Amino acid sequence: MEGGSKRLVVVSNRLPVALSNEGGRWVIKPGGGGLVTALAPVLKNRGGLWIGWSGAKGEVDIVDPLAEFSREAGYSLHPVYLTEEEVAGYYHGFSNEVIWPLFHDFQSRCNFNPTYWRSYLDANLKFAEVVVRFSRDSDYIWVHDYHLMHLAFMLRNMGVPRSCGFFLHIPFPPPDIFLKLPWRAKIVRSLLEYDLVGFQTGRDRSNFISCLRALLPEASISGRGNEVRVTLLGRTSRLGAFPISIDFNAFANMASSGEVAQKTKDFRDALRQRKILLGVDRLDYTKGIPQRIEAIRQLLIKFPDLRERFSFVQLAVPSREEIPEYNALKIEIERLVGEVNGQFAQPGWVPIQYLYRSLPRADLVAYYRAADIALVTPLRDGMNLVAKEYCASNVSETGVLILSEFAGAAGQLQKNGAKLVNPHDVEGVAKVIHKAFHTDIADHRRNMHRLRDSIRKADIFWWVDSFLQNAFSRHLNDFPPLEG
Ligand code: GDG
């Protein structure tokens, strides 16, 4: 990889650790996500640091446990302290009640409260100050996600030169949605303060370009393929599409382990060897859980031959419980599950098994391995890692992935055998599930084999490499004009 011995500074809303207070003492445990797994070796090799909020409110004394963690990890963690008001305004407010719903096409759920915006700017400044304090001019700063779109802008305002890249984990909406944002031009302009802006898909990037054309017609746009350049007021930024992925081997190896094989057998036995349909999501309105339950209801109404032949397991992980809408959604899901189970249950069989909690990784992988059909049907999703984790864990290669056309993963996975559906069309989803029941297993095997091959090749390590290679590329001026 180019970039010489540049140190890497990763900045994200949260540090990659879980913090808990045990009897008055702060305890830090490593976070388990794919991003940490993929970035840890790069941070270690280059000597790097990770900056983020610890999750605690106020100034908690975590210097010693963080230093100890950093020594063991081989890279250092630096916390950003946020007050209770900042957490309310910047995180719950602007990030999760403005940007999250708007970027997922849920304008009606947006709360365009101007105080949220000011809090967002203040918090981005706070993050930038920690970056300035701990980084050097020669470092590369890689900022993650919608919470920190203004960080590079703050650095430039402070007159601090740093090479900066940004990756947006959620979708970027088209102009008819984005233009509703009161702070639209400021956000687009601040994103252009990054040297490289990465999106999940080509579609997100084109949406961003359309918004740019509408809001900043003076910007000059050129390039093609994965390399688009934008020049505004003498500054050039590049825009790329980098579909995020998972640690394929970690999932495949865990799925093949004796422990998971035993758990898989236990789950299947408990469900009396019926076919297993599986949904796994954070409990969020973008994930389409009520629509999926409606599709199950349609399946049972339209295809009575399937009654008592399957169990639908829906795992919903608690998320953003401080926001009232998430609690309302939880109640709606519980009502729907009760309704469908009440309507169709028979002695010894309930159609929907609903789990509202976070499971240990081995249990999650066992569910993935046990499931005959995964229903990954978000209404809108940046990528959706569950779709990829399901395939990686499906070591028998007999499973079927039914995937929403509105998940970022659809572009990559459709051509390799995922069955695409419109999650709003609950009858259509029911028909695709029914068809999967009656399709020859040889077809399922062929598709799952191709899906697994494609994810194995484009895993999370590939993703980190593609972003950083692009970030460190010195061929900025080689792109021909943008077509179309
Ligand atoms: C955002 C974007 C984009 C779920 N249940 C359990 C559990 N999980 C883990 C899964 C998976 C993760 O949560 C969910 O990832 P997704 O990608 O599906 O969704 P978001 O949380 O919305 O993530 C998304 C992603 O960022 C990355 O860029 O793909 O589009 O919205 O990894 O495994 N993990 C454990 N127990 C559970 O019960 N241990």
C-alpha cells in the first residue's frame, strides 16, 4: 500500500470498546465489530490511534484503563468527553433525529430543531480539538460516519493541515429528499473539506453528485469509474464507492466449530426440525420489521400448505432506547407478533419466535447456520452486514438469501444469487418465500456457493485496503472528464 509510513488516525462517534462501571471502577472491554478487526492490524503496523466518545456522559476518569487497553492493543485510544446536553443535542438530536431518518428517506420522522444543529457543530469541534491534540501533520485522518461530517471543516477552520478521508456508512439520499435539510449547503460544503469521501454504493455517490450540482453549481466535477474529482474554490476532493464487508473467515470458521455445530443442532431440535426463516436486526424503523411480519402473515394466509412447516425467528437487538419512536416501534412489533401468533398458532407450533435482546456471537452464528432462509428486508440500508454474515455462516451452502432491493448490499449480491424483493410489497415477499420452499436444493446450493465466493473475495480487509489505497494514491490528476 502507498502512503509510506503515514500513521493512521481513525475517528468515529464511539471508541471501539464497551465501557461499564463495575462497583465504582470503569472497566473497558474490546468491541467485537468487523471494523475493529479489520482496522486493528493496520493501526498496529502503522502505529495509529483511535479517537471517539466512550459512551459515558461527562468527564469520567478512564485514562488508566484506556492506557492499559492501548498497551495491549498496540494502538492508542483517546476519548472525547461529551456532556449530557451534548449527547442529547448532537447524538440523539442531530445525528439520530435529523440525519439518520432523512438519509434513510424518512423525512416525516425528522425533527429539524435548530438547537440540534448548533450542538452538532460544537461536538464536531470538540472531536476536532482532540484530533489536533493527538495527531501530527503527517498523519492520515480517517473519519467515520454521519455524526462527524463537519470534522474536516473544523480542522481547516483551526488552520490545521491534515490529510483527511471520510466514509459514510449510511445511504446518501437523492436531491428531492436531501434538499429538505435546512443546513444542506453547509453539509455538502463541509464534506468537500475531506480529500476523499467514500460511499457504500455508486448510487449513494451519484445522489451526492446530484445534490452537489443543485447546491453548488460552481463546483467542477470530473472523473469516471471509482474515481470522481470535485474542485471548488481551488480545493479538490475525490468521491469513491467502497462497499463495506465482513470478516468472512471469522464467521465461516466460527460456523464450522464444534460449539456452533452443537448449538445449531439444539436450535433445530427445539424447533422440531421445521424449516427456519430468520430475521436479525437492530430494532430500527429502517429495518422493515413490521413489514416483514406482515409478509409472514400473507405467507400463512395465501399458502396454507406451509402452516406448521416453518418457524420464523426474529432477533431484534435493543437500540436507541432513549428516543421515543424506537419504543413505539418496539410496542408495534410486539403487537404484530402477538396478533400473527394468535391468529395461526396450533398446539405445539407458534409461527413467530421473537427475541428482543443481543445474543452472544456464537449463538447468532448458530442461528445463521441453522436458518434455511434469511429475510433481510430493510426499507433502506447503507449496506447491511447481516446479509453477508448469513452467507458466510451458511457453511452447508443450502440457505437462501432474500434481500431487499433497498439495501446497499443488493447491487453486489443480486448478481451472485440473492433473491431481491421490495419490502413494502408484502404479498410479493410472501410469494418469493413460497417459491424458495419449492425450489430444487441444487439451485440453492449453486446460488449460496456463488454468494459465499463473492463475499470471501470482497471481505472487510479488502474494503480497508481499497479505501486506504485510494486515500494514499498520488494520481489525483489522471481522471478524464465525467460522462453523462
Ligand atoms: C450501519 C448501517 C452498514 C445483530 N444482532 C446481534 C449482533 N448483531 C450485529 C450483526 C451486524 C450488526 O449487528 C448490524 O449491522 P448492519 O450492517 O446490519 O446494520 P447497522 O447496525 O444499521 O449498521 C449499515 C453498517 O453500518 C456498516 O457500514 O452495513 O447499512 O446502517 O454485524 O452481526 N451481534 C451480536 N449479537 C446480536 O444479537 N453479537
